[in-house]
Amino acid sequence: MIEAKGISLRFPNGTMALNNIDLQVEPGDMVYVTGPSGSGKTSLLKLFMGIEYPTLGSLKVLGQTMTKGQTAGIRRLRKIIGPVFQEFRLIAGRTVTENVMLGMRFLDLPQDQLKENASHALVKVGLEHKALSLVENLSWGESQRVAIARAVARKPVLILADEPTGNLDKDNALNILELLTSFIDEKTAVIITTHATHLIEAEHNSKVIRMDKGSLSWERLG
Ligand SMILES: Nc1ncnc2c1ncn2[C@@H]1O[C@H](COP(=O)(O)OP(=O)(O)OP(=O)(O)O)[C@@H](O)[C@H]1O
Ligand SMILES: [Mg+2]
């Protein structure tokens, strides 16, 4: 699903956020990206989402080559990946359901179908009772669940979640990891960045990678 060969990301101000990274992700994988603040975790996900492009090396996501010239293909790719951003990006003044439906606006589906998908996703994340609340009235953990519902409502085959456990106590963080794990099947992979290394469980096809100043290494589980 992801084939990264020797990718680097250098921002225009000269910061080397990622340095010569090789990574392969297969359907069914659960990949945890760990490492200290500023080590390149979000940058890595941004490359997979097509928000930034590698300045060196080659990257393919679900067969799509990720380069600047490929905007049409990358626009199609965005319909089948489910991004959960570190800062959520929920739209204030809109309800929970409306926010989840907005995540599917690229999908050319009739309104009824969008509503039904949104309602299923909200049940899945345990927030059906907040469907009509405005997003600005939610707690941090609830907002996180809306962001996850918005990402999964389009039934993506690749879920990319940036720090979904940040700010949560241990029980809630575990619930979120369990929830994200529940979306893995033989055609779906999940990639999660997290500081909460003590919560990572060696189950499913979990892989743990550690970022350090833009370099990647594999971590042994258990
Ligand atoms: N748009 C940008 N322009 C220049 N430098 C950037 C930009 N975005 C990130 N950086 C730098 O790239 C490096 C990696 O940042 P990144 O956000 O990927 O770290 P992170 O591991 O996600 O950190 P955190 O755990 O705090 O979220 C940092 O040094 C950061 O300051
Ligand atoms: Mg980050």
C-alpha cells in the first residue's frame, strides 16, 4: 500500500524533516510511528496524504506516485484514504453529523447515503448521542472521535491518524487505539503516530517504527 524508497523531505527554510526513509506497508498492517516531538512523525503522514512531496526518493501510496505533477491522481487517492489530523480540523458552527458528512463530500453519493454512512460511523465511535451537537461544544476526546468518524465514514483502505491519543488519559487512549485497530482487515491498513509507546500492544500485524531527527528505525515489540 505504501512503498517508500529513500525518501527525504526538506522544507524551503532548510529543515530536513525526513532523511532517507525506506518503508513498506501492506494491507492488514497496523503501523505505529513513535519518536520525540519534532522527529518527523507528522511530516511522514503528510507525505502519505499528498500534503507535502518528497524532495528526494520515490513514494507510492496505493499505487499512486506521489509527486507534484500528479495532482489528479492524488485527488483520486484522497477519496480512499482516511486522514485524522493532529489538530482535528473540525468545522465550527456545524453539527457532528454535518462534519462527518463533509468528510465524504468528494464521493458523489446521494445525500441519504451520506447521512446513513455518517450515522454508521458515529455508532462505531460511540457518539450517536452527539449527532446533533455543535462540534465546538464537545470535549477533546469526543472531538477526536468525530475526527475518526469523519475519516472512516468513507470506508478508506488506508487510515492515517496523527497523535490520536494525545491529551487523553490511559483508558481513553487505549479505547481510541482499540477503535482504530478495529478497522483493520485484509484490505485495510492503519498508521498511527503516538507518543504513548507504553500503550502499544503487540497484536494483529503491528509494526512499530521510531523516528529520530528525521531518520527511521524499527522497534522490537514486547
Ligand atoms: N512547514 C514547515 N516548514 C519548516 N519546517 C517544518 C514545517 N513543518 C514541520 N517542520 C519541522 O520539521 C521537523 C519535523 O516536524 P514534525 O511536525 O513532522 O514533527 P513531529 O514528530 O510530528 O512532532 P510532534 O510530536 O511535536 O507532533 C521539525 O523540526 C519541525 O519544526
Ligand atoms: Mg506531529
